[in-house]
Amino acid sequence: MIRLDIEKPNQIPFLDAGVEVNRMRRILLVGLCFLSSLTGVFAQEVLLGTTGGAATGTLYRIDPSTGAATGIGLLVDSSTHSYAVTGLAFDNVTGILYGSTSNNSPTRSSSLVSIDPSTGSVTFIGSFATTGTMADLTFDTTTATLYGTGSVDGNLYSINMATGVATAVGSAGFPANSTVGNGVAANSAGQIFGAPQGASGPLVQFNKTNGSVTTIATLSGAPISSGGIAAMAFNSGGTLYGVNVDVNSGTHPTDLVTINDVTGAVTDIGASVNSLDAIVFMTPVPEPTATMLFGTGVVFLIITTLRRCRS
């Protein structure tokens, strides 16, 4: 039996319960799509970089298609003490961005710090307690382990994220004073690649059990072939990026490059900021409050619409 509300002549009556159910499903689907779109906005991958050396460093956002760098903020702590950072790694579970300070950092040299990716604000964690610093950092998502490469010996180190203490996994066997750059990066499968002997040297893979290395290929085609690979990082698509630095120039010009992790072929993307010494791809973790507000808003809209449909 169809009930007509004569006091609301413009209202379209429900012919049966199935019509209302289908309408509810459509509204819920729209809400879910909206939430998905919000997640996409929050989850945009960005490439960050920092400058090392002895001067106050800067946190940059880097265009992965051109190498152009845009400053985010100086690397300073709450007391305005300045830092220079040679390595970056992002823990995608905790959302913490880690950094390794240079041997000549104005504050807390050769140490592990955390960095606010939106401002560059630095928080000291602890000293590596090693000879030299970590030339580069990488986070292995398969084991939730922070690794670094020694600036003096090129060895692979595991790093305690609570204290900063670095422990050598083992000897890579590099001759004394033969390493330069020491970029390192772990891919999504947990394989750790390194470029310890310059932009025309070997691309290696580290053994996470004993620290030994296996040569994958010889690097070729770098725009600064006599320089080093100061930093490396994989993006979410599995492409290996690197920072090719001129170690023989006082200004340390750099180019952003990609590296084929099978053949060792290096492709130039473009010039970046001088003294760029670390890069990392990261997906910002959305603030719980913001996510909750968006979600609450969507639920409110759905409930309000359903009530109107039933009135």
C-alpha cells in the first residue's frame, strides 16, 4: 500500500523499502569515496633533503622531476642551536624523520637526531659513539631497523633509534680511505644498496647478517663522474634516486640523479642545491585530529541526508 503525504505535495514517496536501501547505499558509497579522496590528499609522497658540512644546514623539499630545491627551514633546535645533516631516513610506522649530523656539525656532531619535516626543527637523540659519523641513513621497513654507513670505513651499521648508538654489522672490506659519498638505501624488499666508492665506482648490496658486500654493477653516466654519491633513496615506485656531489669543489655542487639498481646506469635529473648531502622519500602521516574531523563531518552529512530522505 502506497502512502501519500498530502501535506508535502512535492515529496517523492518511497515505493518500497528497496528504494530506500539503494539510496542509503549510494549515499554511503559517496561518503566512502570522499574519505578515500581525503586519504589520497594526505598521502602524497614528497622528497626531502638536507645540507651537511660545517655550516647551519637547511631542510629542503626537492622536486624529483627537476632537482630544484625549495627551502623549508633551518636545521635548528628549540634553543636555536644549528645542525648540519648528512643522512635522512623515515620510519613510516612512527612517522619519525631521522637525521645523522656531520662530523663538523655546529652542534652535536656525529649524532642521531629527529627532524620536524614541516619546519626543520631538530631534536637530539644521542651520539653514534663511532669513529666518524653515519654518511647516510636508511630505514628497512621489512625489519623496522635503522641503518647507516660509516663515513670513515663505509661499513654498514645498525642504529638504536632510542639512544643513537651505532653498531657495526660487520666489515665491508673496503681499503682504508677508499670510500667517498657512501650513499645507502633500502628498497621495499629490504635489500640494502650502497655506493661507497664514488660516482664511477661499484654499486653494491650489503649483507644484513655480516656486513659484507656484493658488487651489483659499476656506476656509469653520472654527470659528475669524478664525484661521489652522497645519498640515495628509493621512492614508492621502486626507483633509486641519488645525490651526485662534486667532492673536489669547495662549493660542493650537486645533481639529483636516478640509478638503475640492476645495471648501474646513472641518469641525470638536474642540478640541485649546493652541499645537498641527504635525501629521503616520505609520505606524511595525517594528523589524527584532522582525520577525525574530516571523518566526523562525512558521517554527519550522511546521517543528515538519510534523515531528510526519511522525513
